[in-house]
Amino acid sequence: MTSLDAIRKRARELLDEIPPEVTLVAAAKGRTVEEVRAAIEAGVRIIGHNYVQEAVPMVAALGDLAEWHMIGHLQRNKVRRAVEIFDRIETLDSVRLAQEIDKRCSAIGKSMPVLVEVNSGREPNKTGVLPEDLEQFIRQLATFENLRVEGLMTMGPRFGDPEQARPYFRATREAFERLAAASLPNVAMRTLSMGMSNSYRIAIEEGATMVRLGTRLFGERPA
Ligand SMILES: *Cc1c(COP(=O)(O)O)cnc(C)c1O
């Protein structure tokens, strides 16, 4: 079996395994256009990128075949390009970034769905909004006309044993439900993006509606 056949096979297996209400995002950092194309051929509909410059040629080659999500930390000087190529930004975590996304979307007449990234493990050097700051942060986003808050995303701390990630996924889902119940202006809490290759099963048990898989789909990343 070629490596592309292996990707198609793993993609089909994952799509069979994951419950129909959960969406699979293929995390494509470091992969080739052909590898990503193989995943799309097998039925993957959303491709996630960590870097704008890596996404540009991919979107040029495969554009209409998939939906494109920004899943990495977005720098403000990359926003102009990002809002042109991405269908959704999963990593909004500051008002300054929201301001820039809003401005750049306004210039091209686009409305951008965003997820707010949560630093669920309260890790000092990690991106994301602290759980206790979420509501105030999201209220501040209501004034930006060109972005729509559609949910939360979290990485969570990395553990060898993914069972240890469970409390962080659970706390993020609880925050998600609290925010949904608060009916904040300009906010529709419908997507909860959490879980990666070693933790997606636990994330789904804890209420993820979107999982982001790289290694499990494409194989080990080239060194
Ligand atoms: C790389 C990455 C993933 C997928 O990681 P794997 O462990 O390879 O599945 C998911 N989310 C983000 C933000 C990533 O950078």
C-alpha cells in the first residue's frame, strides 16, 4: 500500500469511527498537497492549518475541495492574508486580534466565523483565554460586526496518558454550556473543538463536536 493509500484508509476508518455529529478536521502541518488531497478524496471535509504561509499554496491547489480552518496561533501581521484564505479561525484569543480580523474582513466584505481558544490548563506560556475570563472576553467581541463567535477550541495540556486530559476537556465543555446558556449577543455556541490524535476519544466522550487529527490520519510527522 502506498503512503497515500494508507492515508485514504485511515481517513475512512476515522470517519466510520467518529460519531456523525462530530466533525473531523485534518491537521495538515508539515504535509504535502498530495497527502491532503488523499484525505479529501477519502471524505475529509475540513483541513486545519497552523501557519498562513503553509496554507496559501494548499488552498491555491485544493481550494474548493475542502473548508479551511486556521488552528494555529495567528499573528496580527498575517491576518490580512488569513481572512482571504480561511473559512474559520479557531484560535481567537485577544481583542487586538479580533479588531484586526474585523477590520480586514470589513475591507473584503467577509463575515468570519471564529472559535475562542481557551487555555484550559492555565499553562503560563500557552495561548488562549483563561476559563474565568471567557465571558467578559466574549462580551467584548459583540461589537465586531464582521466576526461571529461560534464556539470554543482548546488544546489542553499534553499528557502521555490522555485520560489525564479529561478534566480539562470537561471543564471546557462546562464553560461552553454556561456560555451557551448566557445567550450573549452575537454569539452562537455550537462548536466545541477539542481532542487530537492521542486524546480524541476522550474529548468526544466529554462533548467535543470537532476533533483535530494529524498523526492519526497522516502518520508520524516527518522529522
Ligand atoms: C498538530 C495539531 C493538532 C493535531 O495533532 P496530532 O497529535 O498530530 O493529532 C491539533 N490541533 C492543533 C492546534 C495542532 O497544532
